[in-house]
Amino acid sequence: MTKPKILTFDVETSPVEAYVWGLWDQNVGLDFVKTDWTIFSWAAKWLGKREVLFQSTGGRGADKVRDDKPIMKGLRDLLDEADIVIAQNGKRFDVRKVNARLIQHGIKPPSPYRVIDTMLVAKKYFAFTSQKLAWTSRLLTDTPKDEHKRFPGFELWKECLLDNPAAWREMEKYNKRDVRATEKLYLKLRPWIENHPNLGVFDPTDRPLCPKCGSDHIEKAGSRVSVKQQGVYKRYRCMVCGGWARGKVMQLPLEKRRSLLVPE
């Protein structure tokens, strides 16, 4: 099977620096902004590969930690190579943040890819107490809890702004951990995603494959009536991921399977 290239990624951004008049309920105008946000670091992992890639703006001095242009080309090339991208809160945050920095640096956009946002998937199909990665990944996967941090909370970002090598090591660990956790969460959620990109189309043969994970270990499991398509179709269940699918070929038009009664 020709497998699609599925990339999980996560970005960490630097804070916006601004002049404010107080601590509570501030309305910060554009002319109050001293320094805009940038991308501090990114981590990415190809599905099925062990290595987690990472780049940051650290190690060049405090005056260059907000210069993210050197790390954007590498991330852009990964996205250009990907068929599907997995990210937690990716549609609202990561993808748009990356796009904003690419266009500001005059870097051409990557080729189109499909985005699967694990936070939106969790929110759509499940009523978890929280949709945050820290909660859902521990609830559904073997992702361990955060270990004690040397730089808790905002202190980590503040020390990275000072180009503290120890803080950057912790940022790398934090960034990579989120990518691993997001990938594990995606694999757990995948069989529930109804509109998952069809992985079967990447295979040049005509054998039936699970559209969600691409496995050929599937079994027939009755039939499905599609009112939208006005027909009856064979139904299949994947023995690997547990996802459901239906055949493309109509077995029986609905007009030949009419009920004896109709609703008033």
C-alpha cells in the first residue's frame, strides 16, 4: 500500500509585549504593543516514525530569540510534504500561527493538506470534563503526567526570552511531549471520526481498505441504509482500528425497499 504522509506537529510562541495601565480587564490598543509574538519552537513527528523533530530560536543570544525566520523554512517543508496534519487546537491556533509567520517572512505556502484537530474531534464526539490535551491524553492514552518543572508556568517562557540553555532544554522536552501525546490521542480517536480523510485512495489497487487507518483486515458487517444516497450499501468493520465504513457500490435502491407505512 502507498501510505499517506501523516504529520503531527505543535508550535510554541513567544508572548506579546505591551504597555498597560493596570493588571485587570485591560483593553490593549495596537499602539500599546511594544513587541509582537513570534514562534519560539516547533516539534513534529511522522506517523509510524520514532524520531520527534525539533527546532527553536534558542542558542543565538537573547537579542535573536524572537527571530523565527531560520526555523520556519524547515517547518514549511514538512507541511509541504504532508498529506494529513494532526494538531491539538491546530485549526484555531497552530496552523494559523504558522501561516501568519510564513507570509510575514515572504515564504511561499506549503502544498494543501488536510488538518485533523484532535481537540475539535474530542469536543464533537465526546462530553469529556475537559478537551485540553493534558486531560484527554491522560484519560485515553498512556501519556504520563507532567514531571516537576524547573521553570513552572510563565517562567519557562521568560527564561527562554533570556536565552537560558536550561530553559530551552525544558521547552524542547515540553514541545516534544505534546507531539507524542497528540499522536497517541489521534490514534485513539481515529475510528470515531466520521469525516476522516479516506486513506484507501492512496492505494493503487482495487482491494477494499479501511478508509480511516488503511488496513485490509476488514470484515463485512451487514448493510447500511443511506437516505442521502437513496440506497442500501454493504457495511464493513475494520479489525485493526475498529472503524466503520460502507461500500461505494449501491446494492439496492431505496425505491425497491419501501416501507408499507409512511409518516403522516
